[in-house]
Amino acid sequence: MKILFSYPTKVDNEVALINELMTSEKYDLFHLRKPSWSKEEVEQIYNSLDDEVKAKTIIHEAGKQSCHTFDEVDALEGKEDYCFLSPVFDSISKQGYKANFDKEELRKFLKKERNIKVIALGGITEENYSEVIQLGFDGGAFFGSVWDSLLESLH
């Protein structure tokens, strides 16, 4: 499962970019996350999306599904369909936010049977996505690798 996060601040032609990215069939879900925006501003973007994209969009509630330890993942068991575990790799968007997990410990933890999907977050790229799956994650969340290159190409 590939999840794309929105850029946290305003982006020129944002709705068109989101519609294009999400209809490319590359991503299964879109997390609309604008931490400093009002509920009305977030709803305005959501309501402007194509219906096909809206069907794949989740308005992200900060902290709700974010885990930084194995214990936090275990605590969400049965409460959420999936959660994010981060940072798996060094962050692309947050300078100095370093990978926080030993790969063998990750592999061992992710082998355990559970009723919650665990999605890798932090430094996820198309190049390392296969490693994410080999480690045992149920998917990866894309942010910096997509938006940084996209915004750079627009300038």
C-alpha cells in the first residue's frame, strides 16, 4: 500500500497537482494533512478534489496513527486499521531527523501476527520501497521524495 501525504503548507495549483498524482495509479491513499490550517481551509481543498481522488482521501488527524516505537504500534492494535511507524530511513523533508530503527529488529517485529497494518514513514522513496516491503511493512508513506522533487521541477 502506497500512501501520499499532502505538502504541509500552501502549494500553487495544489488541487490540480494532487488530482494528477492520485489519478496516476501510483498511490492507494492520500492523507490530507495541513497542520497549521483551519478545518474550513482543509475542507475547501478536499471539496475541490476530483471525486475519484476524494474516494481515496483521508483527512489526517495529527498524532492519531503516528508511532515512533514498537510499543506505540502494539497500543493501537484493534483501534486503527493501519498506523505509521517512523522514521524508518533518514527523513528527506526534516533535516537531522534520522532513521530510528535497527533493520533486524524491524524485521522481527513486523513478522509478528497483528490486526493492524504498519506503514513505513520517513525517507520513503521509489528506490527504497522494495526494501520497505522486504522488511515486512504493509506499505510506505511518501512525502518528501515526491513533493521536494515536484516543487523543485516547478521552479
